Amino acid sequence: MSEQQGAPEQLAAGKSQGGAGATYKVVVFEFENFCGKKVELSAECKNVIEKGCEKVGSIIVESGPWVAFERQAFGGEQFVLEKGEYPRWSTWTNSQTNNYLLSLRPLKVDSADHKLHLFENPGFAGRKMEIVDDDVPSLWVHGFQDRVASIKATNGAWVGYMFPGYRGRQYIFEHGDYKHWNDWGASTPQIQSVRRVRDMQWHKRGCFIAPTPTPTPTPAPNPTPPAPPNATGTS
């Protein structure tokens, strides 16, 4: 990763392309823990209600990745879904403002390599941070602020989060140029953590697994003070 000053020349934006032989399959369930009516999808779905599923309570991604949306026709809050099981809402988002998930589409990953450029100002101006084949749980740790107003996704697919530690609203970045934060569906230019989206074609481990927090060591008990010596008296 590197940080630079000034605005570089604009790169040519390319249309997102999936890897050769990529396949997609997701199963959505009406209730938590994979219960109730289920719908299998292998292509984009603009409205799950039209498929007979009134709501989504759990999800199994058999091959992907996918991106789900709060509203019909791919609008509203975004949720990235990599290969794996999601038995309840809290497993795919920690910023839930409602219980709507109404549309889904495959998320295209153009290569096994990942490169992303973050810019402080719209139009690829101001301070710049380059991220190559890495996940960044905190931009502050690398000397970059939380203001990200434009982005170039040169390789791979990425997901940005409003807060450190991959928390808060999610924003998907497929291959291409994003000149303004409105281009990725945000109302403010705030991103504080970024990670790669994994495609099973190249990453056999499957869905992203958040690192396990380091347990706080238990303080050693205070040593027991020695018993006072027996008093001896004289008569």
C-alpha cells in the first residue's frame, strides 16, 4: 500500500467481467435457520417477492459471490454474500435498519488479483492511497483519513465499510471508476475499512471469515500474604 499527493491521470474504466467458467447459485429462505419457503437463484433477481418469497430470513450461497440489496431493482443498502451459510440477518450485516432484502445479483470478479485506489476528493483528486492484494481493517492505521470521495477499482472486487473492523454500511466496488461517493450509493464520503471480495474460482476457502478477537488475558490473582508469625509471650 502506498499514499501519494495530487490527482493522477484517469485510468480507462472497464466493464466488469466475470472469470471464465464462473457459476452462481444462491438459495434464499423465508425464515431464519433455513426454514420456510425457499427460492433458488442462478441469475439476477430484481424482486424476490415476484418469486413467491415475501421476505428473506436466511441465505445459503452455494457459489458466488453475490450482492443483495435492500430494495427492488438493486437499490438501497448493499450486502455482500460470499460462499457460505447465513442463518440470520446478523451474519451478513451489522448495520440493519430494517428487515428488507428484495433483490440480488451476481457480483463479478474480473481477476484473482486485487488493486484499489482511494482518493480524498471527488474526481480522483487530493491524497491517494493504493491497496494491493490486502485487506485493511482501518484506514487510519495506514495514515489515511476516513474521507474517501472517489475510487478506482483497477482489479478484483472490493467491499468498503463505513467504520473500522468491517462494520457499518457496505459499499461494493467492481472493476471501474467511481468519481463521486454517490456513484457507489453513499450519502457521505465516509469509508474506514476495506477488504477484498473472494471468488471461489480463485479462492477455495470460501466466504470471508472475520479474524477472531484476541482474548484479554486474565490478570494473575494477587498473592496471598504470608500468615503473621505466632506471637510468643512470657509469663
